[in-house]
Amino acid sequence: MYAIVYEAEAQADLLAILSYYADEGGMALVENIGSRIETALAGLAYLPYRSIESSLVHGAREFILNNLPYKAFLVIDETEKTVYVLNIVHTARQFP
């Protein structure tokens, strides 16, 4: 099993996403969306290579969050058995 580590930029991205949903729909929506994002990313602890190699960020992988308009950019460190979540971005956003 791999550890999941959110880098500072990914934490900031998640906070911005949840702030948006707080403004749009309130705390129940924030809890729902936050839980869905964290559950999807936690699944990478068991199957990190279900992500694909990124064509946008050299050396990173992309993971589409099912049923959400977001994808995560990540790096898998085999020696430490850790998945580093670099960013979480809306799929419509021009990135990087």
C-alpha cells in the first residue's frame, strides 16, 4: 500500500475548490465534494498506476476524478511507496 501525500499546492487547490462549493451550495455540498475527492485519491494507495502519464507535466501522472470535473497531477515514488498529489485542477482549466 502507498501513502498519499498532498503537496502544498494540491492542498491550496482543494481549499479553493471547497471554497467555491461553499459559496455555491453550502456546507453539505462542501462535505460531499470534499469526501468524494479524498476518497478517489485515497484509492490510489492501492492502485496508483491506474493514473496515466501526463502529456502536460513532465514526469507526472494524471488521475481523473470520476463523476467530478477535476483531475489530479501526481508523482509516484516507488522507493518510498508514496503518491505525491501535486495539483487538483478543473478539467476545463488551461493547465499548466
